[in-house]
Amino acid sequence: MHVEQVAGPYTGAADGPLWDGEALLFTLVGESRVMRYHPGTGRVVEYRRYTNNTSGLAFDGEGRLYGCESGGCRVVRFNSDGSTSMLADRLDGRLHNQPDDLVVDAAGRIWFSDPAPASFTLEPPVDHASVLRLEHDSDGAWHIQRMTFDTVFPTAITLSADEQMLYVAENPEDDAVPSELRAYSVLSDGTLGPPAVVQSFEPRSGVRGMCIDADGNPVACLGTAIAVFSPSGELLVSHPFERGGATNCAFGGPRLDTLYVTTEDGQLYRIRDMSRR
């Protein structure tokens, strides 16, 4: 595995890597910026600023960009004119927690993890930490549904290529409770089936970010390692990653065969010799 630093270091954590067809977007959470790295020139430019501690990023099928704005307890759409559109942020009348990661399915529904309640709001938050889903009402307005009822601190999420499986990293903030990588079947009515535990980890040492390779395998950032698991839970390969704590990953490049990895210490790396998606 050949690892090359291509951007950074910046202040605080980098996250949310996302290939836009020509370049790699990534977030600087503490700096409230989205950056864009172009592999052809090596240039890194500021793509968005004042993002209110946005972490995860995702495109929908129309190329619209969405982000987990943890500083505002909401998922937002970053519009091409530079404006930001707020989506629904309340579930049963209560403000949801601080979103962390998200993925948009082919129907345009936005699945996002919602682990930590905010300490800076006076509003009563929801009384759970779940995977939530944003979708449109019949009149076109956004609304939120709760999708998981068994999570206590879900962080990284992604969908399988056929969108029949939702992978969720469950990372309880409890030194006595193991972290897990879970797989939920997406049922025909849009709800989730009971989870299967793909892999279990020591407490507080689970998956921090992930993507899916070309063979349908979850590729997971474990802080000090990059691991590839089969959907059934077999560890296929594990590469040490002693470079500042891997936070998230995404495939990019013309053939989507380059793995990009963000780190806790504000850097972006690329790995050219791993399988993709």
C-alpha cells in the first residue's frame, strides 16, 4: 500500500472526503471550510467557507451537495450560487442532535447519523441517538424519520452499491461496551431490518469513516489502520495507518481506483493501490 500526503496539515480534523468527478472535496471541521484538491495540478483551493463545523458531505443524483452541519444541528444543501439551504431539523417537534455522516440514495432520501446532542442549544433535543432519514412529503417539503431504534452513538454510515444494505458504525461512549460495524437490510417498505454485526471492536476503537469498494466490501478507517471487510464480516486486509488518525475515506480518480483518506490532524492522503468504490 503506497500512501502519499497531498494536502495539509490544517488546524483540527479533516473529514468528509468526496469525489466530484474531477477533484476531491474534504471538510475542515473546526475551521468551518470545505477544500478542493485537484490531483492533476496538486492545487488545494477553498471551495466553501463559514460551513458551521460541517463534517460529512454527499452528492445526490442531480449533483447537489449536502453536508452535516454539526454546529447548527442540521443537514444543509450547499447551493451552486454560494447560498445554503436548511432542511428539516425537527423530529416530533424536537431538535435533532449534531449530525455526523450522511449518504443520499437513488430516491434522493438523505440518511444521516445523529449521535451527539448539542450543548449550545436551549431547546430540548430528541431523547435518542439514531440514524435518521430526510425525505420529501407529498407537497415537496422535507421531513425526518427515525430509522434505527437500537443505536446509542451511530457515527459513520454508507449504503451498499445496490442500496439493499445500510452499514452503520456504532461507537458507544462507554469504556465497557464494544464498538460495532453493523449491517441493516433496507426493506421494500423503506424501513430497516434487524442488524447483523459485521465486526466488533474494542470499546472506543471502532469505525470512524467508511466507503464501499468495487467488490461491495466496506473499507473502514479505524484511526491507526485501514481495513477491508467482506459483507459477512471476514477481515480481508488490514493496513497500518500511523499518520495522524484516519477519520474517513472515499474513492476518486478517473477510474475511481484511488483511495483518499482524511485524518484527525488535518491532512489528506491518497492510496493508489487499493480496490475501489
